[in-house]
Amino acid sequence: MSSTAPTSKDVLFYAVSLVGVAVAVILLSWFLAIMWYTIFMIHIALTIAVWVVYGILCIYCVYLAYRVIGYLRSKPVKDVSAIKHYVLPAIIILAAVITPFIVLKVPSWIEYDMAPHLSFTGDPARSMTLTWYSTTSYVGRATYGNITGPAVLPYAVQEPAATKEHVLTFEPLSPNTTYYYKIDGLSETWSFRTANETANMTRFVAISDIHSMYYPPMTPDIIASNPDFVLAVGDLTDYGASNADWNKYFELTKEIGTNYAVMTTIGNHDSMFFGDGNYLKYLTMPQASTGSEKYYHFKYNDVHFICLDLEWGIESYDAAQKAWFLSTLAGIRAVHPSDWIVVYDHCMHVSSGGFGNATGDLLKLYNTAGNVMAEFHQTFVDYGVNLVISGHDHHFEVSNWDGVVYAIVGTANTRLDSASATNNTCSVFYEPGHSGFAEISINGNTCTLSGHLYTAGGTLMAPFVYPFSK
């Protein structure tokens, strides 16, 4: 044992070591805090392994801190080699610092100029909202018009102050009219068409689970179908905290998002690592009465669309959202007893895929949080919800349970699920292993749901067509 007082050089080295292990403990704890639920929901064995490894690293850091503090206070401590004092803490710090970046692919503070995109925040027949993000702050301005085509844009809308988060609303507009628009500083001219106000008539496309791996052959076919708008029901990105992933999503879907309103819902991957902040920053959706843009209601040609925040399952379905949802349904049915109601969210409600019927048993290998069907199905039946569109499972499926049609459209990617051994008991059509999108057409009392899926070579297969009435 030795109690020799440390030299100034020793103090510097040991202070660096002390700071290093402290930072390592903080980073490891931070990573566990934001990851535990996400990993737990994906794979319980992986969760346990991460806890064990990170727990050992944290204990080792505390042990090293004890040795360093003891020496700095000139207490008798057993001599420890420089490797244990300096090299191992450096390795721990390096591993702790780079691990989140490896997972996120790029530091989330690196910004990108995001491509512009359209959405409805008001009456789709009389307004359209344009959103984009820039790495520098400036006053956004756009010109628009419909008189002689894209060459003449006589109207302008401008932001009141400089910002990076640009949101402009074109209004008042005329129904059933094609408008062209251009953002100052960008060369492209795009267009959109307002709703025609024909009651109970609309045609839209539904896609899900892009995961920054959007399937490109879909774009020309989606555009050829000329939908009124697009529903993108979650997992737009692989990791919501990664700005690089958001940039990839907007670039991959730019041709669609700049010419059609894309109405989104947040998925579990979009909210990973507190990614919900990016979701709210980069997208502009209508606000519910609670002030949330994660769930909302809009009406297109008297067809009601209700977006819910169901990421893994009902763990994100809090009391405020539930009260709002039930109130919204009651309000619609009180005034419009026979209108179509379409609900869309990320987590599927009933499925033949790996997540099953969303029973939410946390001890299972794959699961969702809470029994989604038990929470929602009877409500859908009671209020006459006609169609529920979801993703989460990466396959295409249509089910009919008590007259409520459930569609899973998690096929807008190239990371597809393999076939399950059995189908759920109410499944009408189940097709795994193919990328694609759904086209939904409502005409009076009839809805036609078509699945457009692709072969491995990128050729469209014969569509699956499922008509049903309200």
C-alpha cells in the first residue's frame, strides 16, 4: 500500500479519467433510458442482453471512479496499471459515445434542407398547406395561381418572420380547381387540385412502413391513379431522431408529396429516440381540440377521416386522446348519422402477421402494447366506423370483423414479412412478401379497396379488389 501524494501530472491524468468515466455513466444511462422500452417491445432477449452489458459497463465506470477519487484524496489505494486507469475508460467513453450514433446512423443535430410537401389543415376544397424545412432561417414565400398554367402565378403568400420551419397556407381557393405553385429560391413548379365537394365521393391511396426504404416503382403508378390525396400511416423513417432518415423520406416521396396532400400518422419508428419532436417539426397536420397534431380529424367530400396516435399499440392512447376520439365520433354521428368514417393509425388491430391480434403480452418475443382490438373494435361497431387502415406488420391484408373492414398496408418498403402459418379468422385476403400500396375509392354507399402489389422484378401483379358497402 502506498499513500504518496499525487503529483500535478497525476492529478491531471486522474481528473481526465474521472470526467471520462462520469461522462460514460451519463451516456450509458441516457441510452438505456431512451432505449429500454423500444428494445423491450422488439425483443425481450435483446433487452436483457443490453441491460447486462450496459450494467456491467456502468458498474466498472463507478469502480474506476472510486479508485481515481481515492488516489486524488491521497488515500491508500492499491496500485493499478495505466491501462486500467486510462485506456479502459477511453474505450468505454468511445463505445458509449458512438453507440447511439451507430444506431441513429448520423448525429441528429446535423440538419438538412427538407423537400416541400402538402397537407390539409383546413377545408380541402378551399385551402392547401405547404411545409418545408431549411437549414438557414429566412422568410418563406410562395407564388401560386390557376389562370394560365404554371408560367403565370399571380398570387403570393409569405411568412411574417424568418424561420427554419416554413408553413404557408394557400387560401382562399376555389373547389375542383388545379393550382400551380412555386417556392421562391427553388426552380421547380408543382401543382395540386382542390376537392370537388361531391358528397361521399373520393379516391385516395394508402401506404405505410416506408422506413426510409420507399419502393420507387410505386411512384408512377400512384401518380397514374391520380388520387385526391395520400394517407401515409406511420414508420415513415427507420429512426425518427435521425434527420438523415427524414431527409431520405422527403426525397424519396417528393414527387408525390409536392403534388398531393399526404396525411400522416406517427409510427413507433418515427418516435424512436424522442423522434416525435422531428415528426412534429417537419410535418404539418390538423390539430385536435387538445392541441395535438399526432391525432386529428379532417373531412373530404363529406367522408370523415380520423387519425389516431397508436405507435406500438395503446401505450400512446392516453386519456386525452381517448376522450377526444369518442367525442369526435359522437359529434359526427349526431350530425351526420350515415357519413363514411375512415380511421387510420400505425399499429394494426387484427393481423395474420407476426404481431398477431395485438394481444400485447410483454413477455412474448414479438408483441404490441395492449390489446388493440379489445380497446377499439366495439367502439368502431357502436359508432359505425366503416374502414380502419393501419401498418406495422409488413404485409398486405384485408379483414372484415362485424362489418368493420380492417386493412394492413405496411408494404411501401423492401423489408417485408414472410408468410405466417395461419391466417386470422376474419381475414379476407392476406398477401406477404410483396411491396405495394392500396387504392381506396368511395362512391356513394360503396367502397372499393384495391391492393396493388409488385413482383420481385417490379412488375404490377393483378390487383386484389374488395368492394363493400356501409
